[in-house]
Amino acid sequence: MKKLIYLDNAATTKTAPEVVEAMLPYFTEYYGNPSSVYEFAGKSKQAVDAARKTIADSLGAKPEEIYFTAGGSESDNWALKATAEAYASKGKHIITSKIEHHAILHTCEYLEKRGFEITYLDVDENGVVKLDELEKAIRPDTILISVMFANNEIGTIQPIEEIGAIAKEHGILFHTDAVQAFGQLPINVDVCHIDMLSASGHKLNGPKGIGFLYIRKGVKIRSFVHGGAQERKRRAGTENVPGIVGLGKAVERAMSSMEERTAKERETRDYLIERVLTEIPYCRLNGDRTRRLPNNANFSFQFLEGESLLIMLDMKGICGSSGSACTSGSLDPSHVLMAIGLPHEIAHGSLRLTLNEEITKEDMDYVVESLKEIIDKLRSMSPLYEDFIKKQK
Ligand SMILES: *Cc1c(COP(=O)(O)O)cnc(C)c1O
């Protein structure tokens, strides 16, 4: 097979072999519907219960506070739409940040069209939400604060404990999109005063199409999918048993290996950052240097287009992601890079590389050498770069 260095783990991860292995019997052997009464179906129900407990334990939550969904997007939609509806009589104001995932931002736009008012908090130059702005944004009719645990593009980790404390002090519900953080950072819902938390299987070496929403006991939230009585009547539909089993296994795996795995990733990632910043001119690291997910690196290279860089990296077997939203057919640079104050031309030359524990320093050496070669080539074709160099002389 062609060389493959997969550095897009923020987009999705490889399903771990032991996860696949744990799932298989629930397709072919124990395929019963967990709602059925006979003993055979009990096997499926037990497996769902066990996964629910593993997940609850990993967050310091209770099993009955974990609701399985089809992934991060559904969890985010549910958390926002269903609390907005349930608390609308109390108020119609929601606070979020400018750098949320589109699953949050587009849901907020949907709610705005239905009479809700949303405050989008600014972030500082590293992508950290400003707590004093949060305090100032709170109003008597604020019903929900939703701020992501860690950003999917630049890896910045938010002061979640402080945000949770502010929400609690004002009696406002607090939701966090922890899709990127869950499995990479230790999270305790009580310590951080989290009322709702979204997570997704495929971001932590679990299967795609399964995730969960943690909903603290006592939070009024409407059911999102209407139908049967599954998930304590809050999310109908026959349980995705193999997916749930796989998610449970992925969480077990992520929690037991967290320290060692993230230490390795951090070391390899720092090696990459160090080499890129010292060996490639006119480049910068986006996001906070230390308050950052262990596997995330995000660079901007002046005088080039991220998209061209991606295509040339792909020819060398390197999978990365660009900071612009070109994949969605739009030429606008990423809203996250705009929010941290990057000018358009710099945001356009961005590259996100997100590691996993299998990536080695040798892989990084190959990436850096490839980057140097490609960037030299792209810049040599750039009239902007030519002008810039002429002016330097
Ligand atoms: C990937 C991602 C999502 C969406 O999760 P899916 O399971 O793909 O729907 C939401 N939020 C963040 C921060 C993500 O990285």
C-alpha cells in the first residue's frame, strides 16, 4: 500500500481493533432487541447497560444520565433545541462562543429564526473565551450557556470549570460540546458544573454514528426523537446495540490509556511544532501553545493556499486538513481563525494536523521535509511572495 500518514484525527479516527472485536457478536450472535422480554434479548440489554455504566463512570455521572444518540451533531442539536423549548417560558436568551462547531452554530441560527436571542462570545488571540465578557453577557432571561470543551480546529481548551461555576452561580444551564476533549482530557461533570455534555464515538477510536448526551438529573429537556420508550422516553428508536457496545469499549480503552497515550502524542506533536516553527519561514502556530489538546497542531503559512498545500501533501501520502471551509464548497476562511483575529490571507494558508498515538517522530520528520519542499514550491509560484521578497531587498 501507498505510504499513509494519517494526521486528521480531529475529523475521525480509526476504529480500534478491540472495539470492532467487541462489537461483532452483537451483529451476528446477540442481535435481539433490548426491549424484548425473552432471555435472548437480555444479552443485548445487558451490553447496553454495561456500556452506559462505563461511560457514566468515566465522567463521574450516573448511568441514567447518559442518553445514546447518533453522534456529536445530534447531541448538540438536542441539547440546544430541546432546552430552548423546555425553558422558553423562563427566557429566550442563549450564550455561546464564536468558535463553536457548526453543529452548535447552525443550531443557534435555527433558534434565532424561532425567536431566540443568541450572544456569540468573542475569544482572545489564542481562542480562549473571555470570562468577564461571559459575565457581562448574562441577563435575567438567559437560559443556557453552551461553550465547547476544546476546539476542533485549533485545539484550544476552554476554562470549563470557571464557566461552569459562573453558570451555576447564576442558575443557568451549562452545556459543553466535549466531542474533541472526551477521551483526551479527564472530565468530571460535577467538578465542572456541567449540566449537559455531547460526545461522539468516532472521535475516540469508536464507531461512527454513535454518541451520547449526558443530561444531569433534574434538567428539563424535551424528547428529541419521538416514538418508543427507549432511553427513558427521551430518545426513541431501537438501540444501536453494536454501536453502543463499541462506544463503551472505546471509552474504556481511552480512559485506561489516557495518560500514556496523550503524553506520547504531546511529545511527538511538540517535536513537529518546534521543527516547523524553526525551519519554515513566515509561519505561525494558531491556538494556545500549552492550553491545547495533546494531539493538535494548527499552522498558518504565509503566501500560499491551504487547499494547494493539502493536495500536495496528499500526493505524499499525508492526510491533513485546511483551516478554510472549502470542503463545504465555500471559500470563506474558517470562522475559528477569523475569531482569533487572523487576516484573511493568513487564515487561507492554514493547515491542521491532528495526531494519534501511532504517529512517530520519524513520521514527523517525513512530514516536515515534505512541508519544506512543498511550501518552497508553492511560494516560488506565488506573485505575492515574489513581491514580498523584492521589497525585502
Ligand atoms: C466532530 C465534531 C462534532 C460532530 O460530531 P459527529 O459525531 O460527527 O456528528 C461536533 N462537535 C465537535 C467539536 C466535533 O469535533
